Amino acid sequence: MRFAKRLEPLQANVFADMDRAKAKALAAGLEVIDLSLGSSDQPAAEHILAAISESLHDQQTHQYLLFNGTRDFRKAVAVWYEERFGVPVDAETEVLTLIGSQEGTAHLPLAVLNPGDFALLLDPGYPSHAGGVYLAGGQIYPMELRAENGFLPVFEEVPVHVLEQAKMMVLSYPHNPTSAIAPLSFFEKAVDFCRQHDLVLVHDFPYVDMVFDGEKPPSVLQADREKSVSIEFFTLSKSYNMGGFRIGYAIGNAELIRALRQVKAAVDFNQYKGILNGAIAALTGPQEGVTATMSVFRQRRDAFIKALNDVGWPVEMPVATMYVWAKLPDNWAKDSMGFCQKLVEKTGVAVSPGSGFGKAGEGYVRFALVHEPRILEKAVSRIAEFLKSSGRE
């Protein structure tokens, strides 16, 4: 059986590869401590669950949900956004409900790129950003992120011939996997750059609340208040612990929203309306749950970084996200996948190889802080023993 060539770049996936490695460890009888996937282990708040539960008994929520049926949710999104960032949003033309923000980042290239067009992506970056470009037949120019630049791209490094064929740029700060943050001045520069080169500016913003030190991160639309070139993707997966409910949304340029809506209409309707009712409750109800979730991940960050430093693996304290981006010991610096596969095979501790997020991620691993401190410290103890016994400390 022959398949489309567009599937060829999708053969490797960091999460799928580690899932197979975890399955082998479980089959071998190991207790797996999974730090490879950024899926929060915290519960959704009770008032969110109550709204969804009540919806189950409303027969009107059992039907297909088309665009007009999402109006109440889109209005709640617009109000939340304007209160948070001070930028007015038209709920009818500038907001689109999504089945998780990954749907938006994966489908938007189908609306923007023609085969052969370039997209400028962060390297390392989230894998679905590249997947959407490949499915659209586009080419990727990786904007390398380096520690000495605060893991921010240098726009001036993009070659002229690439810019001549480029149609979009994808950013995401706070950043997965490096946990870097970006100031408003960076986004202002990005907006100017995209206007100059006629690029769509995409900002994936799942970690809007996950900043532990300093001010909350800016929205790209604060740098593009006219929404001239920008679209931003949000999710309730992180702030409200609703990852399994698959609820996200896009905000931004009305033409981009309309184009993405056209792609979406060819693929799906929307998720169950009860989930949208839960999301409305999340955005409009008490926010103590968000604060509590951030406190949990701050405690985990502090405990994990201390444990790593105590066993001789120096790692800087991340200021955002639910991840730790750690530079590998020298003897493993060119084999992050080998390190991760051998680590889970020998110890049951599963982490993500930096190479799975892009070429520039080689030499790093990403830890997801999705367990309580006691388990995280146990994982570090196993890692320390592995480094000693592997002969590659």
C-alpha cells in the first residue's frame, strides 16, 4: 500500500518514540516515573466539573455544535482577554473555538501556505508546529534558539532567499521546551519584522499563567493592537487542568480567523457543548484554582532543581512553564535520544530528548514536572545512580 509523501516527515515523533520506550520498561517490570509528557496531574476545579455535569442532562447539548452554537463561549473569551490584556476583541469575527490549541497550530498552515512556501519556526520548538507545515506541503526554516540569546530567535539571521518565499512565523513564549520567556519589546520587534516581510505572525500561548517569578507574560496582540498580522492560540489545558477536555481558542486578525474557520469546517464541527459550558465557568468563575496550580508547580520546580543540583547536575532555575530544560553531561551531549532510551530502560524514569524538539535541542533533555516532589526526588535519585553506573557521567 502506498501513502502520501506528506507523511514521510512525520515518521519520527518525540512523544510516540518515548511512549514505545515506556511500554518496554513496563513490560520488563519496572516502575515507570513518566516525566516525558506535559500533561498536568492536577484536577479541574469543582465549579468547572459542575457546569459540565449539569450539561449532561440538557438534551440540547447532545446535538452537533456549529459555529453559532459557540457564541457564549466566544463572548466569555473576548471578555477574559480584554480584562487580562487590555485589547478589545470582537467575539464574532476575532475568536474561534478549537479542539485544543494544537488543532489551530496544525491547521493554520493549510490556510496560509502553498506547497513550497516557508514557515519560520523555533528550533527547538513544539513538534506539532512542524507537523502542520509538513501537512500543508510547506518548507521549514528553523530559527535556532541559543542560551546566550535567552532562547530568543535572531530575526536578522533569516536568509533573504528564505524570506522571499516565507509566509508565516510561529513563536511561543513562555517557551516549550526551554521555559524561556519573552518581553513585550521582543514581540514589538517580531510584529515589525512580519509587517516588513508580509508574514503571518502566529503565537502559541498555552503557558499564559505559568510564570513563577516576575510579571505575567505579554500577549502578541499587545504589540499588534490593530491585529494587522497576528493570531494567538490559547488552551485551558494548563491553567485550568483541562487537557483531556480538548478545549482551546484562537484570537486575532479577522481574516486569519475566517480562513482557519474554513479549514475547520472541512474537518470537524466542535466538541460537546457541555465542555464549552465548563470552559465558560473556568474563564468567568473563581480563579483560585489557577493560583493553586501555579503554587503546586512552583514547589515542584524548586524541589526538582534542588535535587538535581545536589547530585551534581547543575541546572538553572526556570521562571516559567511546567518544564525543566537541562543541558546533558558532556559525555551524553550528542545523544539525547540514546540517553533517554537507556535511562528509561535501566531505571524506569522517562524524559524527553532535546533532539525531538529540533536539531538545536540536541544536548538537552526536557523534564515535565507532573509528579509531586517526593516522586520527583525519587526520579533524580535514580538518574544519579544511572549516571554513575553508565560510565558516561
